[in-house]
Amino acid sequence: MHLHREKFITKGGPDGGDGGRGGNVILRGNSNYWTLIHLKFARHIYAGDGASGSGSRSTGKSGKDQIIEVPCGTVAYDAETGEFLCDITENGQEVVLLKGGRGGLGNWHFRTSTNQTPRYAQPGEPRVEKTVILQLKVLADVGLVGFPNAGKSTLLSVVSAAKPQIADYPFTTLVPNLGIVSYRDNKSFVMADIPGIIEGASEGRGLGLRFLRHIERNAILLFMIPADSSGIAKEYDILLNELRKYNPELVDKHRILAITKCDMLDDELIAEMKKELPADVKCVFISSVSGLGIMELKDAIWEAINDESNLIEITHRPMEITKKEEIDEEIDEIDEDFVDEDEDDDDDDISRYKGIGWDDPL
């Protein structure tokens, strides 16, 4: 609110300017970032406040926008409701995560014939706060799906320059690994290896639930089952069922089945195994050690990647948020079920052991 004051002008009237808008909080994709580690200690991010309007109908300065640089593949969720907010997939893509409030109108806007000197103004919109969860879902053309020790990391190390940890025990891979696979005529595609999936992964067992989100963006899914498995078709159905429980849209993606560790199989045994394989998916017998079927697998992957019918947009499912009150209730239930041992238990009485030699004075 401001009234005009100037020499030789006794009643200048209202001339209060509008307030400036508040700053926006913006997410911007940056291809130079690969993780969200740079935001680990930046838990509170504030955009600038808009300045108040001044005399001569001068509008106040707008608040400074706060831009958050994130890697491509970042997904934002509302921390209170778990609702999906936005998805950053391209370098330079900007999404307004939280819009700044509008500035209030100055008293100049409220002058009328009956109220020529309004001594009030419209206040600006208040500051808005929101808690957001950022998740990184890797961008890859091919996602490797299989049980632990199915040969996923070995395949990635053979077809690309990636060096994932490889060992002869389950859950060697604890974090997703990306590799660029070279193809004919200097072409290439990106392959993602995630930790092994076990039965019940969609319910939180093992490490699968934590990393299943990374295969949502893949154009195709490469199922990998070792040749020495007790039942290839059975394991394939288990893996497919876990993906269906996690996100039903994943089942619509193009799938390729790779039978790994086939270096010890002869043609006759391979022909017998083909009769028991699922009929609705392309199957390739490979060996990362001997190189058997690797080029055939690359051809099948490249053909599937370039098929436009395989480009399916996945709807990001809401995040499940566990509220603090629910956690406290579970802790209270555990405390009620816990029974303290009797403090006067005879087993804890050491007086009966006196006189057997170990406490005799020297």
C-alpha cells in the first residue's frame, strides 16, 4: 500500500505497485549426472521470495527460481501420498515441481469513485511447502531378468566394457550395472543388469523389489535361465509372475529368453530342451564363456529394439508410503508380545556356586 507524495501535489492518490511472484522449484534433466548423490545433503531447498511492490506503481522483484539438476531417468513422488508427480527423461527437460505464489495487487487497483484513496492492498499467496521423494530409474534398451547366479553379470561383462562383480554365490550383484553393447556397423545399445529376482520379490523378498523399478523403462526384457535348471519353463513363469505382481504393464513388453551356460550341451540335448521351452517367446541358447549364440542374441535384441511396436509407455505406479503412526503401532504390538524373563530366576542365582574353588580366597 502506498500513496503518491510529490511537491505541489497535495493529494496524489494511491500508486502502490503489485508484489513480485515467488520463485519456482524446478527439476532439470542433466546428462552429466548419473546418480542423486549430490542431493544427499541438500534436503531443504528454498526458492526466493517475491519482493513487495513500491510507489509509482512499481512491481516488486520476482523471487529467484531454484533449479535442481537431476540425472535423466529421475522420477518424483509426493512423500505424503505416494502420488506420481513427474518424470525427467531428456537432457535439459524442465518440470516445475513447486510453483511460486502470485504476488498481491497494490492499492492502485482498488481505487473507485467512492473510495479514491484505498488504504489496503491484496496480500500475496503464502509460501507452499512440499516433501518430495526422488527415485532414479536407469535408462536402458535391454533389461536382464533372472534368478541369482543365472549368468547376467557374466553376459554383461562379455558383451560390453562393464566390469560387474562376478562370483559363485547368490546376490553377487547388489546394485544395477549398465553396459554399452557394441553391434555391427558401429551401432550400439544399452544393457542393464539388476540384482537377481527370487520368488516373492514383488512382496519384498530378496533385493528384487528394490530394483524392479529399473526395468520399467527398458524397451525389451531379456530373461536369463541357466541350462542346468530343474525346470526352465517353471522358472520363466515364476519370473513373469513376479513382474506381473509388481506392475502388470511389464508383461506387455517384448521378451526374449536366453538359456545360459550351454557350453557343455551338444546339439542333440539342445534339440530335446527346445521341446520344453515356452512357445510364446523367442529362445536363444548362449554361453558367455565359449561365445556360443552371443551374436545371435545381439541380432535378436537389435531387431526387437528397432521394432516400433515394442515401444510401450509404462505408467509409474504410486509409491507405497508407510506412515510413522503405522510403524509405531507395529512396534507397540511387538512390545506387547514380548515377555520379560523373571528376574528371580534360579538360573541367574550364582550363590549356589560358592565354595567350589573358583571364589576361594588365596
